Amino acid sequence: MNPASRPLVSLVLPAFNEAGVLESNVADIMAYLSGLEDRYRFEVLLINDGSRDDSGRIGELLRARYANLRLIHHPKNFGLGQAFKTAFAASRGDYVITYDVDLSYAPEHIGALLEAIVRERAKLVLASAYMPGGRVTNVPWKRRVLSQWGNRFLRFFARGHLSTLTCMVRAYDGPFVRRLFLRSTGMDIMPELVQKTMILNGRIVEIPAHLDWSLQLAAGPARSSSMRVLRHIASTLVSGFIFRPFVMLLLPGLLLMAFSLYVNFWVAVEFVNALQAGPMALHEAAMVIYRDHPQTLFIGVLSLVLAIQLVSLGAVSLQNMRYFNDAYYMGVELRRALERPQCGAPADPE
């Protein structure tokens, strides 16, 4: 195959304090990529996201060693999301693959991702260890449980069949991902990319993957998980809200409404009983209820008010989400139209 006719693949490797494994793992990745050079051309984008160890120095050595490796330094740690946005803007590939430089997913997943995105003509291909056929090995149980339940939570709010929305090992259609407007700077960029692909009706495909922490555990405590649990939980909740904000308001509102109706039903029963107990005016019966059941009356009224507010906010958020989706879709389409070469435009003067 003519080298110029082979698709160009941009492989994105974010790195933050990866000095202990960076050189050896990049060498393993490069060795694997050499076996695919009959079908693809590769550029490797190594993003040093403000590492405080020797990752920057090692990155410079790798840039001198590999002609197709481009190194970008961030002056400080901006987060995974910003590293991705930097890489997407700098990428030139027909396909873009984001990969974890710690090799928790073996390099063979690169080939599997490329096969899937070419075969399925997808805009986004996800590697999933939690779908049928996927495997998880030697992952600490706390991280595994948190990851599994976080992805189940996001799967519900994303209204899809996707098993994993947080894994960074993915393949993207290059022109497509470079047109996206992205806001996240942290780990929440992973569900954001899925959400905005859905808004644009981009085809999303999952392939089984093997998440293996054997190398991390063998490297000792320095390579243990750096996940901040509370931050991750908060990020997952926010991502779920972004996917379907009205659900997080509407469902609690409906549940609170049902509780309120139950409480107020018994308040009404006691009110009728007070009227039947003897001749009295309506306000006198209400005073009896207030005197005999003040807590029940207070809970009934308060829960009803809160339920109405939650349901109303859910309806407003649904409308706002639809407005956002429409505006985002039009913005991306406008950007594509502006970037498309104009037919019949005069040629630039020689």
C-alpha cells in the first residue's frame, strides 16, 4: 500500500507523574505500532500534564528517539480533560486514539479499536471491561466496585446500552472529535464526550476489553490508584445530571409527591372525622387538626410544596436540556460549514 494512502492515526498518551513506567511502556507501545504500519501511519502525542517527577525529561528523550512522537508540555497539571483538548487540537489523524500510558489495557487494544472504528464506521469506539466478553484482573476491589457502580449509574442516565462511559481507552473519528466543543478539564470529559457524540447522532460502538492492573501492582505503592473517591463520586453525579438533568429532579419530586399525597390523605380523613364528631365550622375543624396533629399537618404541607418545586424544576431542566442540545448541534454544524472549502471560491493569487 502506498504510504500516503494509509490512514493517519493520532495516538494520545496523557502523562502525569509517570516517570517510573513512561520509558518502558512507550517502548512497548511503539513496538506494537510497528506491526500495524502496513495498514496505518501513526503520530504519537505525548502530553506531559505538568508532571512533578522526571516525566518531562524522559519525554524529551523519547521525542529524540522516535521520529513520529510529538511532545507537548503543560506548565502545570491542568487535568485529564485539558490534556485531551490540547491533544485533539494538535492531532492530524483520520482517527484519534486516547490511551492510558500505564498499560492497564494492553497495546493490542489499539488494533482492536482501529478495526472496530473502520468496520463499523463509528464516530466513537469504547473499550469496555464490563460488557459481555470483557475482563477485569487484579484491580483493587474498592476501585472496581466504585467504577462498576459509577458506570451503571451513568448508563441509566445516558439511556443507552453502553457498559462503560468513564474509560479513557477509545477511538474517535478524527475530524469529528476535532469539531466538538468541550468544557471539562478533569475526568468528567469522558462522559462529556459520549454525551456530545449522542447529541450529534454519532454512532457509538463498544468492544470487549481486558482491564489488568498486574503491572501497577508489581510496580509497588508508587503505582497504586490515585483516585480521589469523593471527587470521583461528585464528578459521576454531575455527569449523570448533565445527561438527564430532569430525571434527578423529576423522580425525587414524584416520590415526594406520592409521600405528600399519602400524608395529606390522612390529614383529610382526620378533618372529615372532626367535622362529623360534632357541629363546627370548617376553620374550627382545621384548628382541631392543628391542635391534635401539628407534625403531620406540617409534614404534609411542606412535602407538597417541595414536591411541586422539584417537579417544576424537572420540567424546566428538560426544556433547557432540549434547548442546549439544539444549540450545540447547530453550533457544531455551523463550525463544520465554516471549515468546509467553499465551492467556486476564487483561488489564492500565486
